[in-house]
Amino acid sequence: MRKHIVAGNWKMNKTFDEADELVNDIMAKLEEVTLDANTTMILCPPFPYLEMVSDYGDDSYFMVGAQNVSDQESGAYTGEVSAAMLESMELDYCIVGHSERRAYYHETDEIVVRKVDQLLKHGLRPIVCCGEVLEEREAEKQYEVVKRQITDGLFHLSAEQFADVVIAYEPVWAIGTGKTATPEQAQEMHAFIRGLIAEKYGNEVAEETSILYGGSCKPSNAKELFANKDVDGGLIGGASLKAEDFIGIATAF
Ligand code: 13P
């Protein structure tokens, strides 16, 4: 049975003390609830807080991921953080190809390829984001766009490598807007993505791939989103910044 994953993408939020408080709150709330045994929780804080967050819990509480990684191995790339560095901190996951990075930092599918390769080389699992902008959905181009992102960003991998990939479908029009995709829209796209994977790597790999939904996911809508057969969890932005909301989502299975 493929993993359910609820990952919190904190984006560029919180000071050190606020981040520390949030992890404390999450740990305290985790004592009060029981996560489904098949659910993995992942926290993705900003780079400077990765060590602090990692030091809090062992893997039985949550895993830790970065929000970005360099597409280069090492060297004179001021301000960048390499996959080797993340590996040396024993991190588990890293987000790649988020729409904010695509839109503001020109992260193309070619860059996504190099980042995914770096992560896999260093034993981290990439959480690869895809999703259409509003104009593309209005023009009914969402399938074409997502197919291109998945094919160009990931289908150079072997089946064995692909087994370590997590996909997050995040329709850009739903991110931070309060406008969530309907459970039907999410299910349709997730099934489409799983179909692409099945065509390329076969049913077994497709059935094992976790495909997360992201975009204004909250405790109030998580249950109906996660109830869909091809929705294996969520990549959560705003609602991951409050322990109560985040745990409310993580317990929605
Ligand atoms: P929101 O949950 O704030 O819409 O953000 C989703 C997201 O971009 C997660 O990566």
C-alpha cells in the first residue's frame, strides 16, 4: 500500500523562535492524536532551521525536508545549498519545481531534472511539484501542462529511481488563494498523473507512487480531498504554519 504523506511547506515564514515554537506545538499535539500508521508527516522549514527541526523528533514523529536544492554538485555558487549538504544532515526529502520557484526564480523543467538527479544521487527523496496556472485551466490546457512537467522533469529516470519520487499536484490558482480544487478536480488530475506513470513505468510503480494535493488545503476540506482513491495526502502551505491546522489535516485520513 502506498504511503500517505502530509508535508508542511513553511515557505519563507517564521523567525527562529517562532519556528521553534511551531515544532514544539506540533510535537505536543502529536502526543494527543494517533496518526494513521500509513501516514508520514514531513516538515519543510526554511534552510536555517533544518537542523533545529531535525533535532526535535526522530522519524517516528516526522521526517524533515528542504524546500529547495542547488542543481550543481558543489563549488562557487554563492548562496546555494547542495544535495550533498542536505545528505550530510541526514535529511529525507526535498521539494523541487514548486510553482513559486518556477514563476519567481525561473526554475524550468531542465533545472528540475538536474535537481532531481542531484537529490537521488545523494539519497534524498524529491517531492516534485506540478500544476497549471488559471489561464491554462480556463483554456482546458491543464492536462497538457501537467503532462509536460511530469514527462520533461521526471521521465528520464529509471523505474528504480522513480520509486523514490513523490509528486505534488498543486494547481497554481489554488495556492494561497483560499480557492481549493474540488475533490473531483483533484481526483481527475491525480488519476491522470498515475496513468502517465503507469504508461511509462508500469502499473506496479504507478500504484506505489504517492501523489499529493496542494493548494488551500485546510482541516475543513482535507477529509473530502483525501477520500479520493488517487489523492495520497497533501503538500500544505499556509495551514502548516499552525500546529492545530496541520495536525487536523494529518489526521484527516
Ligand atoms: P497553500 O496551502 O498556502 O495554498 O500553499 C500550498 C503550497 O504551495 C504548498 O507547497
